[in-house]
Amino acid sequence: MDTPDFIPPRSFQEATEALAHASSLYQASVDHLRDRMRRFTEGENLPRRVRAFYPFVRIQTQSSPQITSRLSFGFVAEPGRYETTLTRPDLFHDYLLAQFQLLLANHGGALEVGWSNKPIPVHFSFADDEHFEGQLSSDRRAQMRNLFDLPDLTTMDDGIANGTWEPAPGEALPLSLFTAARIDYSLQRLRHYSGTRPECFQHYVLFTNYGFYVDEFVRLGRQAMQDPNGLDIAFIEPGHVVTPRVGTDPNRWGQGSSPARLPQMPAYHLVREDGSGITLVNIGVGPANAKNITDHIAVLRPHAWMMLGHCAGLRQTQQLGDYVLAHAYVREDHVLDEELPLWVPIPALAEIQTALEQAVADVTGASGTELKRIMRTGTVASTDNRNWELLPNNQPQRRFSQSRAVALDMESATIAANGFRFRVPYGTLLCVSDKPLHGEIKLPGMANHFYRERVDQHLRIGLQAIERLRTMGARQLHSRKLRSFAEVAFQ
């Protein structure tokens, strides 16, 4: 086996030193794989199988923690040995440093860092836009499997996040919801689906199901870049098309080109220096897309994600253009039934709810009874059947009535449920675009008028809600409602 020269595990009492050592181990592994892959693509016949490993971080505790803060993370539940594999310390530097610091503060002792026994798939070692295998003949590509480790899906499941993972005898307990290989898999998927690099994603994420919101976000993002004193430093679009803020280094981010065709779920990023900017993703229509993109964004550990989209109003008293603030969800999307049973409640999170309600008041200028007139708080049902109205015998209508649902869409419950599953704070603010139970279906003229009237305001409400969440502070956002009683330490 052709591996990097072995470096034994080391113990650290300082978080910065532990992270620096993990970074050097990771870089040594990646450099080894890239060098051998380059030689292989140039035609060299490698004599041995090539392998390099993810670094790990481990903590061993002898007693239960004495937690005095209100944090819902940063400590392990009981005495034992805990560890996780690490990847991309460059991308996750600030996040990992914060987790290391909390572990040492809450438990004392030391962090042990070394190479794990988990190999890095060679595809996950490539730099951005590197595609070594594209230069290979079919015969050489077939040889890759015998020389390099390829992605192994058996190491990438979500058992830890789902609460179904069981340790083998003598195996350490997990520190993180995601293993390094699972994270790397999602980083690759994010590039594919969003058309942008993982490092562009910000801590606050908005999802929408209509391109009109994207058009307005792009307009606002480019406009923000004309303010030399603004906190936003770059606006990044699919294809890594960068508009830097005036007065900043235009070469800092590099420059890509607009793709010939937009990716399946294009992402747009209003970037801040500390990552506390806003990412908007157009997920399109349907719960499958909603689950897919949130499965992958979750590994970036955002501070919050929220759905801004359109819905069918189910109550006679609602008007087109009214808002619905979801405080409960009926899940008929069927895409998460295996991972998150339907008997699991998806609670509303007070911090998100308050921020969205206050943002509606701020942007519309409404208060009191007028605010209640234009924004209804209630249950949102999400279905995977876009033509639910055509089912016989009024079956869906009866269920939605029994659940007290006030609005129906196809994505919100999925996004909220995946937020709950992955411990990412979530919220939903929808806008009523039709009332099919009351004869007000979407027609081209009506829809165009509705879009012109409401899209700009709805997006500004979402942006204002995020500004309130930023002011509140990220640590207050990560609710204990999202954490189980046998929880991993990492946020």
C-alpha cells in the first residue's frame, strides 16, 4: 500500500494547535492522492494501491459535563470516548475551531488528533474544477478502481442524524452528525446542483420556488455592491460570476462565466466577510428537490434556513397576497418518511417565528388587527401531488380540513422537517397565490398581477427577518428543541 509517511496521534490542550495539526494531516493526505493521480493520468503504471486517510479528532471524558451556559451543543452527554473524521479544514476552519474550543472549555483534558482508518476517496481530493479522470481512456478508468479508493456509499449514510446509528463493540461514539466522507459527498453535490462553490454559501439561507424572487434578489445584490460602506462584500451567481463591492479587490474571488444553462437549483450569494450573509436557492417545484438540496446544505451547518414561496390558501377569508406564517406542518410529501417518521412533531421555533412576524410588520407597516388581517399563523400542508384538487371523493380536502391547515404547498414541510432532522433552525413564510377550493385558480393575467404586487415585498420581508436573526446572534438561534437527549457535541 502506497500511503503518506505515518505520523502518530498527538494530544492538544489548545484548540488552535489541534486544528492546525488536523489541517496539516489532511493536506498531506490530499497532496499524496493528487500526486499519484497526476502520475497515473500521465501514463505512469503505479506499482501499489494508493491510499490516504481522513484525520480524526477524539476526546475521552471520565465524568459528565457541568454545563453552565444555555448552549445546546459543545459537550458530550456522558463519559466515554467520542470522535469524528474531518475534511476541508480550510472551508470549516471557523466552525471547527469553535467546536474544539467548546469541547475543551466544557470538558477540560485534551483533544487527540491523528489519521483515522477511513480512506479518502480519490475524487474527493480533487481541487475545484479538477477532473483528472476526464483525461483517461476507458481502460485506464477501469484500472482506477484497483489503484485508488472510490466513494463508498456505505460510509455516507445519515444514521447519526436520524438517531438510528448503533456503535460496533469498542467503537467510539460520534462527535458530529456527519462523517468526513458524507460531508465531501455533499460538497460535490452542491457544486452540481447549485452551480456555485460550497465556500460561497452563507450562514443564512432562503429557499424559494419561483424565479421571480431570484430576479429581485439579483437586482438587490448587484445594487448592494455599489455601496462602498456596505457590509456585503461580494455577490456571487451561478458559474462563479462575481460582482465585488466597489472599492474592494476585484481579483480576490476570481471570475467564472455564466453557464449556458442554469443548474437544477441555482444558488445566489450575498457574501459577508464572516459568512453571515444570505444565500438564496431556487429549488423549483416539489418536495424531492427540497429534500435533495437541504440534505447537502446541512453539512455546511447554517444558522437558519427559511422558505419563501407561494401557496394555495385554504380558507375563504384569505385574500390573494396574504401571508401565512407556518406554526405546524402536515407532511404528505413522502420523501422523508423513512428518515423521519410521521409521528415525529416538527415544532415551531420561537426565534424564527418572532423574526418573521416582526419583519412582516416592519416591511408592510401593519400592526395589531391589520397585521392579523394580512398574515395568518397556522398549519401548512405539503403534498407531493401537484394536482391534488383532481383526486376523487374530496379525500385530500377532508384531511386538510381535519388538520386545520390554512395553506398548501409542495416544499415547506420538507424543508422544515429536514431542518429538524439536521438540527438547522427553520421557518416558513408563504404568500397566497390562489384559492382552488374557492374557485380562484391561477390564471395567467391574475398570476402576473399577483407577482408584480407581492414578490418584492415578500423578499424584503425575508431579508429583514434574517437581519433580525443576525442581530439576535447565532448561538441563541440553535434551539434545544432540535437536540435529543443523546446528542452529538458539534453544532
